[in-house]
Amino acid sequence: MGAGRVCRGGTSSAHPAAAERPFPPLAASSSASPSSAPSETASTSVTKTVNGSHHFKIAGYSLSKGIGVGKFIASESFNVGGFDWAIYFYPDGKSGEDGAAYVSLFIALASEGTDVRALFELTLVDQSGKGQDKVHTHFGRSLESGPYTLKYRGSMWGYKRFFKRTALETSDYIKDDCLLVNCTVGVVQSHTEGPKIYTIPVPRSNMALHIGQLLTSGKRTDIAFEVDGEMFPAHKVILSARSPVFRAQLFGPMKDKGMKCIKIEDMEAPVFKALLHFMYWDELPDIEELTGVNTTWVSTLMAQHLLAAADRYALERLKLLCELKLCEDVAINTVANTLALAEQHHCYQLKTVCLKFVALPENLKAVMQTDGFDYLQQSCPSLLTELLEYVAKSGGFFRGYTKLCKGLALILLLVHLVVQLFPSAVTYLALIPGRTIPFAWNLITAGYVEQTIPGVVVSIIGLLLFGKLLEPLWGSKKLSKFIFIVNFSTSACVFMTAIVLYYITQQEIYLYTPLSGFYGVLSGLLVGIKQVLPDQELNLFVLKIKAKWIPSLVALISIVVSFFVNDLMSYLQVLLFGIYMSWIYLRYFQKRLETGLKGDPSEEFSFSSFFPEFVRPILDPIASVFHRLLCGRSERSDARGQTLDASPLPGSDSIEANRRRERGQRALEQRLAEKLAAVRSSEGTSPDAADKV
């Protein structure tokens, strides 16, 4: 009676050998189910890093020097990937191999662990703002050498020669006797993922649907809003949850308990309806359904209104949605209003998109002819300066030049060719002080006579470049008027100077030397750029210099060179008078759209701004007396923002500037409301007609 002969269930086996096998024969299994398909399974091994960073500030660096080689300053421990870590900084080095020549920096495992695999990055932060950090990283070499393995607690990774100490102490890495060290740790972790044995589809949240139905049903409303003659019922709790402005209005300390209706000013009914739709549904409404018109122009107009309303009620998500919509729909006829809106509501990405769009040569002229651009000049004059910077950067060297500047450049070239072919024409075109009385037109034509090839090349290039910057701001008429006045007044000053020098010296050379050149106008254009782009940095060979210093630098170089090259003395007086007469005109006489007054009274454009800081206290009183006699206004009153009758100029103080900004914002909203009302009144027009609105 062997154990192998007993079967569970009490029956005995007829084949003892079969009873001893734990599994049936493979052949028997195969023949029992010949058509069964083999099962397929899969799994995935996933290896990734769990990353974390720690910022370590070492204050009082100078006091840590001399603590000794191998002595360290440690950070607080921080946890990444389930392990504690610490940064160790050795002011005098970690080992004695190099003495105190180098500082050492390490990251150490500060908790129990064996064979912890990780990647590291140690960064010494550049505190000058230049972004030139000193980075030692293991992340970039992970594919080459693999992660670093720390065997036990206290294991370190880092650099004994992290930075040479003498170089460190004279670098931008130390500021106010402090060092900033950033450390990033990536702990390697692995796990295996098998196939999921469940599939449970979870539908998207329908909370907005349920909340939105509260608005569409009109049930349980406890507040109403009157907007442009229409009533909109709503729920206080929903509005207060969505908007901090409504929360303060409906539940704040100044609330009116018996208030059942609130009147909303300065907003169109469709805009408020769209605002409510977003607050309940958390999405933009269908503009066509809201306005009855399906055009991009109307959609942009509604987005402009909604952006202003979103900013008014602190709905940041709605504001961003409108900003995104306006970025996607930038167009010639709406971009100026959108740009003003972006400036007033601090939408910086939208502002950048609009500036780049307007700055394109193929768009600039068309945008300047729109009503929105006229409004932009009056309400946001600071934007025009930024626009000019984009114009200067766009289009490359040979694109974007205006017809006015091209025409004047052609005149310069033709006059130069006439003078070369007919040398006697200089007598009739150039300024010869002794013959100016019978040939008075020389006061105008002399500025366009360039007698040398280098002179005509420099004049044409300068005219095209400077005109490309100034004409978008001033317009063709104002720029041509500026060029005419500067050219004529410069020639008149040169003429009077020659007469005075003749009577003093009795030398006829001052009367009969032909004087000509476009340099007076070019220097005047530089003064114009100083006025509109004072802080724009220009690359001059290897130097960067702000635009406000260019006229002074040109004048200084010209004065120095003229001492060594006598032929340049005649050009020098043209250039200097061009700078001064253009400043007189811009300072006291050019009409500015943004103020409605003449001249530029800003302190940054005073006469002393052409000179170094240390001479201004001496120069200001003299200039004040002289310009009061010459133009009827003193430099000091200009600096204080005073007109001739001692009343403050618009925008000369912060309160007035804020008022102008608020008035501009209200005016923009009014303009947009008028356009939206026009669209609503023409809902019955055809789509083609609506597109032409």
C-alpha cells in the first residue's frame, strides 16, 4: 500500500506510473485543445528621475575665509526622491592639494541609503543680472557615463576646484558679501508597470453645465443688473465666488442690504451678457449668436470690450482668453485700438504682438491712416516711442523707407550730379554769403548741395535711416516742415556768422567761400531721435550708446577732427547750427498732439541735457536767461512743466498723468461702444456690407 496509489476522492489509479506525475504529459495537453490561441501579456519597466532644487545663500562670505582647509559651511538638509541631501561649501578648499587657491562645492547624501543613483547640477548664480551663471552639471553627461552612485550616508559629488578663489572675489558672483548657490538633484527611480485590468471612462466635469443652467433658467435669482436699458437677473453667490469686485460690492462692508438692482455704467448690454455667460459657463460665448453678425471685425470688437470688462471685474481667466483672441485676430483696421487697450490694461504679450505687426513696412502706412492711430497718438504717446524702436529693428537695412525720404534722397543725388556736370552751378545753388542778397534762394538750396561723393553717400544713408524712425511718429507733413525749417534756419545762421566774421576780420574769405551740405539737417534729425528715443541703445561698432547722447558725441568728434582737418571747419558750423536750431524748434515751437501745446518741456530734453552732468548746474542758469530772452520761456519753468502763464503742462505731474490715462481709457471704451452700437443697428445688413463697416 504505497502513498502513490491513493487519489483524492478515494479512487485508485489503474496506472501507477501516471499517478506519480504531477502534471499530464505535454503531448496529451496539446492534443486535448489543438485550436486554443497562445495568451499575450506585456509589461513596461519605467526609469525616471525625481527632481528637486535647493537655493543656498552664503551671507558674510568674507568672514568665512581662513576657516581652514577641509572646513565647510553646510546648508539645511532638503528631501528629494525620498532621501535627504545637503550642500557643502569649502571656502578654503576641501583638501590640501591646492591649499586655499580654490573653493570647493559638493552635494552630499544626508540620510541612510545604499547605492543611491542620482544626477546633480551645481550653479553659482551671477548676481549682476547678466545671466552668466557658473554651472557644473551631471545631467548633460547622463547618457555618456550614467547616473552617479552614492554608496552610503555622507557620500559626495562635486568639485574640489569649483572656482578659483581670487577670481571669485572679484567677480559678479559676490554681491553685498553674499554668494548664491543653486543645487538640483535628480534621484533615479525604477518600477515595472503591468497591463491594467480595468477600463473605467470618467466623463469630463459638467459643473459648468449645471451652474450655467441657473443663468438660463432664471430661477432663484436674487440680484438684477440694468445695463444700457436691459435687465439681467443673476445670483449673488455665483458672482461673488467668481469676481472679487462683485464680492466686495455685494457682500462687503459697504453693501446695501435692500439692494435689488445695480445699474452698470459705461458698458454695452451684449458685453455684460457675455461677461455673465463667462462667469456661469467659464467659457467665451458665441459672438455671432450674441450680436447677430458673423465677421472677424465684430468678433475683435467684442473681445476688446470683454477684455476691458474682465480687467474691471478682476476676471483674470477671461482677460487672458480675450488677450489670446486678440493676438490671433490682429488686423490693420483694429490693431491701433487693440494696442491702446493692451497698454491701458497691462496685456504685455498682446502689446508686443501689436507692435511687431504695426512695425512691418507693409502694415505701417495703412495703420497710420486709420482713426485708431490718431487716437493712439493722443491717448498713449509713450507707445509711439516703443513703436519706433520696433520700426528701427524691423525690415532690415534696405526696407521700410518712406516716400518722403526717398524723394529727398533722389534730390540730393540729382543736385550732386548737376554740380559735378556743371561746376558753375555751385554759384547759384551753394550759400555764398557775399552773393546771398541777389541769390536769396541759396538759403534753401545750399542744404541740398553735396559737392563730394562721400558727402552725398553719408547724407542719403543718414536721411533714409533717420527718416524711417521719425516719419511714423511725426507724419510726412511734420517731417518735411521740420527739415525745411532746420535747413533754412541753419543756412541763415551760417550766413549771419559769415557776415559778422567778415566785419570783425575784414577777410573776404568769409564772404565768398561756398558753403553747402546736408549735415545741418542730419544733425537735426539726430536731435529728433534724441527726443523720441532717448534711452534706445544703438550699436556703434563695439560700443553701445544711448540715442540721447548721439548728437553730443557727433558734435564733439566733429570739433576735435576740425582742428586737424581745416577743410571740415565749414561743415562744423553747419552741423553745430543744425543741432541748435533743431533743438530750438522742437523745444519751443513744434506742436505736440499729446499735449495740444507747442514744444517739449521735459527736463530730459533741456539744453543742458546735451552736456555732461557736472556742468549742468553752471549751464542751467545761463541757458534759462538766454532762452527767456530768445524764446520767451525759461529752462527752469520748462523743467517744472510750466507754460508761459505759469499753469502746469498736461502730464507734468503724476496726478495729471493718471487723470489723462483714465480719460484715455474712458474715451477708448466709448469709441468701442459706438462701433459696437453701429454693428448692432446694422444687424439686418448683408455679410458683405458688415465686413465694410
